[in-house]
Amino acid sequence: MKKTPLLNVALSRLIASLGHGDMVVIGDAGLPVPPGVELIDLALTHGIPDFISTLNVVLSEMQVESHVLAREILDKQPSALVALDELNAKGALGQRELLSHDQFKVLSRQARAIVRTGECQPYCNIVLVAGVTF
């Protein structure tokens, strides 16, 4: 049995397979998944699991060098933004880049996988760029 918080087999496999610069998207329930990108669907119902809980568990195993958000999240100010800012201030997310939501969706085509949550707040999506631990 694993000692870390992440129990999902597909997510654990994904994180273990990442190389430097690989991208993982954690998205809300409405984020489209481009053809050819693996979907790890965790969504059960509205809000379960939520975006921030999912992100925190992924961060328990994934080394992150940088992250990308849609600029629109700053306009809509979902409650998840406060937690994102706190994680960023702690250095857990590396350098921040902002793109338009349309550019974010184009970038998601390059992701190794998209993790779909049950989050139903606007623009609660993040691209995590894998770093290295050495």
C-alpha cells in the first residue's frame, strides 16, 4: 500500500512516467479534451472532486517547474484562485504564465493527460509543467 496521499492508479502511473517539461492539465468539468490526449476522469458530480483538492494530491507526488492559467481566471475570481495564489507563494507551482482561455485550450493539445475534476467554477484549469528533483 502506498504511503503518499495519491491512490488513483492512472494518476500515479502518469506522474511516474513524466519527464522534464512534460505537461499535465487539471481541469474543471467543462474543459474540452482534445483528440489524442489521455483523459483521466475523476469527476463524480458537481464539485466532487474539487479542483484544489485534486491539485494538492497531484502536487504531493509531482515536481512542478511552472504552471499556466487562463488570464480570465483573474477576472472571474473563483474561490480556487485564493488557494492557487497561496500555493504559488509557497513555491509549489513554479513560475506562472497567463494565456487567454483559447490559447490555454490550444496548449492543452500538447499535454500528456488531462485530469477532469468535478469542479464547476469558471476557469479552474491549470497546466502543470514537470520539473526535475535534481
